[in-house]
Amino acid sequence: MSIDRRHLIKAMAGVPIWATFPAFADSPVRIVSLDYAAAETLITLKVPPVGLQARDHWHRWVVEPALPDSVINIGQDLVVNMEVIASLKPDLIITTPYTDTLRPQLQRLAPVHKISVYDQAGTPLKNAYRETLELGWLAKRSDQAKAFLQAADHEFDTIKQSLSQHKVPPVSLVSFMDQRHVRVYGKSGLYQTVLDRLGIENAWTRPTNYWGFATVGLEELARHAPSDMHLIIFEPVLDEVKPTLAKSPIWRSMPVVEKENFTIFPPVLPFGMVPSALRFARLIRQYLQGNVS
């Protein structure tokens, strides 16, 4: 069974989506998530999923909010264990356009709802707000979802105001893929929408893909890096990358490195929803306020 637009229309008319499914009526909602972004949102709404794919990598890519020990691993990526999912007796399974390829098997076990945060519109933060409200309806946490988004708006505004009192430099945001290549984040990505929300300039203005990043060589990053920018590198960084960088002529000659205007952030889920956006906003405020006049 799928949750389609008819159910959403009912919800927007005041009839909760879960009311159309008997299992949702009188008991806590048991949700299995095939997506970290949905899971971080559900945890924030105090209704963590009972099952999650690749739960063992949460600390490597998400970190906050903390993943409860009660969450069961259901497999890796698209190789999920249908027997484990069935044993959890879910009321609802959350997918994305990527994991929705498993819908035919999943919908034999429970209703399936697909969230879509990353699309051709290139507005992931706006989409994340919408999907948060939908997840709130589904999890019987509608009031909590609205309150969370109101608090998020207030925090974004507060951070923007605090940064507006400083001369904030442009930033470039990267993840190292190996010793010579980085994923640089720009237009259409979650990080970009947070920068826009906070009034911070992204130094990378070149094209990016559907997900809001481009994979480029270190020399291309250096070629298009303004001398006044600050570089933010996201963990995880492979162990072999750091010693190689220290010997790289390209890296060492970049003005941002010569001026030591770079830092390494802890992991922030680049394809997350509002919790990841807030985590990034808090980290960048802390960094910039310590490095600007």
C-alpha cells in the first residue's frame, strides 16, 4: 500500500494521514527508514525509527542527533533484509527516490511513503521543511513538527543576525574523495541553501550536479579559489589524505593554506534535512565568529 497525494490532501484538510491506516489509530507508530535524513528528523520529533539501513555508519556521516541503541540495522544501502524488516512489524516504511526501487517488496510488509528532498528544483531546505511536516503527520507528531520548524527558523535568524555584525569572508566547502580529488559543494545542495539563509557567500560558483556538488581535482579547486576565502573540509577524511596533502605543491601553494584560513568540520550529513542544516549553521557560526573581525 502506498501513501499517495489523496492522503496528503486529506491531511492538509485536517484529516491526519495516519487516520487512513488502521494500524496508526491507537498505537505508537513503528517506522522503518531507508534514509538517514528521514531518520534524523524522526529522532528530533521523539519518534525514532525501529529500523534503519546502514545504522553502523551513522556516527561516520550524521553524528547528531544521536542514534538510539534501540534502532535495528536492516541492511546496507539497497541490500536490505526483508525478514528483519518484517520482524519489526512496521506500520510504515520511509523511502527516497533512490531506495524506492525496493517498493514492490517493501509494500508487501507495510505502507510505503517516499520523501523527496533533492530534486530538479534545487531547493532542499525548503523541501525538507515540507517533508518534516509530512513526517510529523505520519508519526502523529504534527504539533512537534511545527514547533521544531518554528524553532529552526528562529535559530537560523539568530545566527544570521550574529554573523551580520562581522565582515564574513566567502567560504568553500569540500569533502576529500582521495588525495587528489574533492567533492566541492555549491548550487542546489543543502549546504548552499544554509549559506543563503545565513547570508554567507559561497566561493564556488561553478556548475554542480543534481545533488549540489561537483567532483574536481585539487588543481581546479585551487584555480577557482579566491585569495580571501576560507576553506571548510568535512570529516570523514581518509587517513592517507592528510600526510599526502602536507607534501602536495598544489595544496601548499593555495593562499587559503598559506594564510591558514582552513579548518576541518566534524561530519554533517550533506543530503540531510533540517537537523543537518541546523548542525551546519551552528558549526559555521562558531568557526566564522572565531576567525573574522
